[in-house]
Amino acid sequence: MNVYADNAATTRVSEAALEAMLPCFVENYGNPSSPHHIGQKAAQILLAARQTMAEHLGAEASEILFTSGGSEADNQAIITAAVIGARKGKKHIISTKIEHHAVLHALNKLEKEGYEITLLDVYEDGIVRLSDLEAAIRPDTALVTIMYANNEIGTIQPIKEIGALCREKGVIFHTDAVQAAGHLPINVKEQNIDMLSLSAHKFHGPKGAGVFFCRKGIPITSIIEGGAQERGKRAGTENLPAIVGMAAAFKAACEQMPDAAARVQAMRDKLIDGILQLPEVILNGDREKRLPGNVNVSVKGIEGESLLLMLDQAGICASSGSACTSGSLDPSHVLLAIGLTHEVAHGSLRLSLSEYNNDAEIDYILSTLPPIVERLRSMSPVWKKMKEGK
């Protein structure tokens, strides 16, 4: 049996997205910026996709900017807020220690340019404390950027409360919602979100399309120059097929969310309960406040990479964390931030599910994992020392 349990890295394209995309390759292939009728047909299709994304985010179409994905949207949001802050003499930015590297690396770059960065702790459950955030906000704070849900351990942050606090303090609030969009309800107005990033391929849309939501009244800084597309704030001919596919996938995901989330969560809980029957295995992140399809555990006494290879040989596609850092030998910064030692963090396993998974696949994982863990531990000097109490 082949099981794909790496949906946090990317998802398969849905039938809804595929059907919506195909005409854009062979019929509605015009450039939305062209004045002729084929170009204007493409422009109408682009506007409809923008309106669809806005409707399901609780935003206005004019607040939706199309990007190449979440990383670009994160960068544009952070740079936009940094420029606004600098004009007002505010060069302090607050984030967390568990952000995606698209955020952390952008912040590192700004730090070299004279900005001061505060990274909040998230504790064992992986959740930010509002009291810590409130204490960190200063008169010169330009931006708070905190992810909606973590890509590795799946923990969900109190976004509405964070947004309300930022609104009260007059600070721009950005959330990286790449893992949350299409899986959790989002309403930017109700949740006091000023800027938001999402990526199509995390909710069964195509790769290469994303959204940067920016609340009306916030002047956007361009990071790609060269054309008047996207109101002059993001140059480059719009990737119409991908954008249309994203809108179709997002609409379907939001409409099907209650039933899909309940089914995926049931599979997730069955998987967690089964895996935790193994000795010396811990669940990473809060048990309840986590994405419906996220399972992240640390298996003590073994290396996560060896575990992944053996699972792959058994037909199970999994991950040890973010796909963006899969080439790194360093343990996950997220797992270190929640207090795991380097040794335990190296034994992490992330299984991320979608509505395309089924109970038979969960049973297969639960029957396949224990003998693999037992075999790896039998060869592990670390496990031997643990059993000896050293």
C-alpha cells in the first residue's frame, strides 16, 4: 500500500482546481493586461478569482494581491510594515521562535539593516502567551507577525485575540496563514488581521500561486518591479491558470471544511492514540489546539531520517518537519523552541493528513511503524544507553 502523509509539504491538486485551470491553457489564455477581447476575457476571469478569494477570507477584492506563493507574500508583508514603521521612526518588530523561515530569514535581513527583532517564546505547547506579547509591544513597534498555525507541530495561535491586542496598541498585525488557509475558518475583519499570507498548494491548489491580503489603507511596498500588474504593487504577468485553480480549490475547501475537518481530525486522533502506545514516544504541540491533519511525534532513541527512509520503503510518505529545510542536518528550530533536546528533536516524525486519506491507510501506518521503530532501536546505541538509564 502507498500512503501519502506529507500534506503539510504539499497537497494533490483537486478535481475542482484542475477543471477550472484547463480552459486557461487552451481557451482563456490571454494576458489580463492586454486591451483586446481575449485579454479582457482573461482580466474578467482574474477579477472573478480575486473576488472568490476575498469572499472566503472576509476581505474586499481590492485587498487581495496575487503572488507566487506564501514565501513571497510573507516577504512583501514584512517589508511593507518595515517601510511604514521606518517612516514613523518605528523599527521594532515582534515575531515568534517557531515561524517559517520565510518570515525568520526576512527578519534576519531587516535586523542587519538596523531593525530590532523580538522573538517570543511559545512554551511546551507551542502557543504564544498574550501576556508575553503585550509586554513586548513598545511605542516603536512597527509590526507583529505571528503564524496562524505551525507547519511542523500544527499548533494554532489565538489569532483573534492577538489581532485585537495589536489593534488596541496601533500596531500592524500580519499572520502567515499558509498552513491554516483552507483548513481553518478565517475572517480577516472579525479576527483583526491587517495582513495575511497563504499558498494554493497547501489546500489542493497548484504550486506557484499565493495571496497577500493587505487591509485597505495600508500602503504596500513593491518587492518586484517592472510592470503595472496587481495595482502596480507586484510586477509580472499574472499566472492565470494557477490563480484560477487556487480560487477554485479555496472555494471548495472552505465550503467542505466542516465535514472534511471532522473526518481528517478523527483520523489524526486515531493515529496519535495508536502511535503513543509505543514506549518513549511524545506528542509535540498542543493536543487540542492543532491543525486537523497534523501529527508530530518524537520517537526517542532513533534518528528521524532513518525512520523516514524505512517508512518510504514501506510505501509511506512522511516528513521530519518542514520540506523547506529537509536538506539540513540541524534539528528543527520549532522543536528546540518548545524545549526538546537536540537528541530528542532528531527523532521527530511528522505525518500530515488530508481528506484524500482514509482509515485503511491509518491502520497501515499503525501496523507498519512499530516494527520499524523496534528495528531501529535495536541498532541504536542511544536507545541502549536510555534503557540502561544513562
